[in-house]
Amino acid sequence: MAEHVEHPAYPVGLRLAGRRVVVLGGGTVAQRRLPALIAAGADITLVSPSATPSVEAMAEAGELTWVRRRYEDGDLADAWYALVATTDPAANAAASAEAERARVWCVRSDDAEAATAWTPATGRGDGVTVAVLTGHDPRRSAAVRDAILEGLRDGSLAAPARRARTPFVALVGGGPGDPDLITVRGRRLLAEADVVIADRLGPRDLLDELPPHVEVIDAAKIPYGRFMAQEAINHALIEHAKAGKSVVRLKGGDPFVFGRGMEEAQALAAEGIACTVVPGISSSISVPGAAGIPVTHRGVAHEFTVVSGHVAPDDPRSLVDWASLAKLTGTLVILMGVDKIGKIAEALVAHGKAPDTPLALVQEGTTAAQRRVDATLATVADAVREHEVRPPAVIVIGPVVAEGPHR
């Protein structure tokens, strides 16, 4: 009897731009894999009766088409690639069989042996995409990938020695959205994590680099939609830390700039759990910069003020002194204020700010979807409606808006 020979996978880079890709299941596996497919420009159809808040946000942003039902035979028609990741083994098997009949390359999250394609451990650094396959050992794939990336970053291309480490809790600022803008320390801690509790506004592409054994908890807070209460986030941090896990709370921007990081640090401290705070690049300065707007500029603005706009000026809960802000001559940066900007503009004008003061809204700053909409205090409410500006967007008010090469 002939001896069974196990053939290695044939590595290839798929060019999926504009090509139909079908993803079955809207859970955390899809959440981790979808950003890379979106970045590749694929025409994505998601088939699932439900989805995580982050996946739902991708659908609402128009990054994919969501068919809200279970898998049905024929869903893979005309697809070039399929990711099967539902919680129903029978549906996964049926979809895999359809892919085999239709000759569609198919990845299965529940049964790699039954799949016709495997997802490699991938990472990006210094303009290079690294993809590693080691057969049936995904942890080794991730380790090899990380070693290569580390070598690319420090110029040595030598794998660092592995050493024992103690569990940790880290509140990591992921920056404004571009995965390259997370700090080196933040990326290193993310690579060492057992559990990652991630915000929707964090650099989601980094989740695709995590090895399969890492537990990803979606702490997305989608405006006016589903949300995970802050108390639940605190509880998850404490629970996993007490279980001896290495935990990273991955947040957008900086943990202490409207990120509720101090609440999490206090909750951990109350349980006797120490945490490391890794500062991140705040969107309040990085997003305007990415759009060509300096928050300060010689002879134009000698100061800038950052405020939260999630509460309207006429709301009794507001802690912002809008009358004083209207008198400042520098730059005003407003976060979380898209839906309140009409009332904010009215308040600033009522307190003396010129109606023709230039203003810019920068949506999805530092990402591939970044766009800038210019207006004035007098016209911003109409501009938001006309251009359908959506969160997340950073609002910059002041004469610096008229500076720079992108005016």
C-alpha cells in the first residue's frame, strides 16, 4: 500500500480588488478577517443573521453588503474566494461542498482539513507583507511572522530570543486608525497578549495579525446602536487579569483623551491589579495633520483647545464653557461632535465668533477612507447634511484651516 504523502500548501497572493468574496458568519472570526479583505478592495458579501457591532459598522459604512440570513445553497455563485466561519457545522460543511463544486477557494474556521485554502499568519511592516504558513501549527506561524516583522523594523532580520514573561494588563492607545501609527511598545504588547479587548475606533487591521489562540472581545460602542457598557468592559479586564492572562485594552487615539482610560485604570486598581498605560497618538492632532491642517502655526494660532462635542451646548450636562471658547483666537478641535456641530456653531456665533470662521470636518482620518469637508460656522450644518458626514470625524475650527497645501 502506498504511503500517504502530505503535500504542503502552495503559497500565493490573491488580487481580490473588485472581485466577489463571500463571508459566511458575522462573528469575531469575520471581524478579524474582514479588514484585510476590505483593504484588498474585494467586493464583499456577508451572509449571516447577526454580526458583532464592529462588523455591523462595516456594513453601515458601505464597506460590504450584508445579507441578514443563514447560508443557503447558491450563495457562493460567482465568488472568487470564500471564508466560512459560522457557528453551524452543518452549514459550514454544506458551504464547503458548494465551494468544492464551484471551484471556489474556501477557508473554513472550524475545520482546516476540509478547507481548500488556509489563511496565513500575516503582518505588514516597512512596506512588506509577510505571510507565513506552517501547516497545522498556527502559533508557530504567528511567531515566525512576528520575528520577521521585528527584524524588518530593527534592520537585523534576526528572530529575537523567546523568553518567559509574566501576565500583564495594558491600556494601549492605538492611534487614529492607521495601523502604522500605533507605538512600537503598543504593537509589542499586542503581539504578546492572550486577550484583546478592542474598540471599534482602534486600528482594526492589527486584529488580523493576532494568532488564532488570542481571544478578541469586541467592546465597540457604536453611536445610537448596540454597545458594551463600560462596567462590562471593566469586568472583562478584571476577570481575565485575575485568570492570569496577558490583557490588552486596545483603544483608538490615546487612552486618556476622551477614552475613559482612567475609569478602567481605577477599576483595576480597586481590585489590586496594576496596569501599564501606553500613550497613543491622539486624533485631535494627528487627523488634522493628516488632512494638511496644522493645529498651531506661526503668526496664525498660538494655542489649540480640544473639547468633546458629544453633549450639545444647551444640554445641562455640558461641562464646556462655550462662551469662553468663542473668545479664543487659536484653534478649536472638537471630537465626537458631528451630530451636534450645528448647535455648537450656533453657540460659538452667539458668543461672538465670526460666522465666516473657517472650519473643516475630517472623516475617517489617517485611513484609506479619509475625506475632508470644508465649511464655515455659518454653513457647517448644511455641509454635514449635504456631504453626509458621519462619525468618526474630527472638527477643526479657526484660521489654520485655511493654511496648508490641501486648502
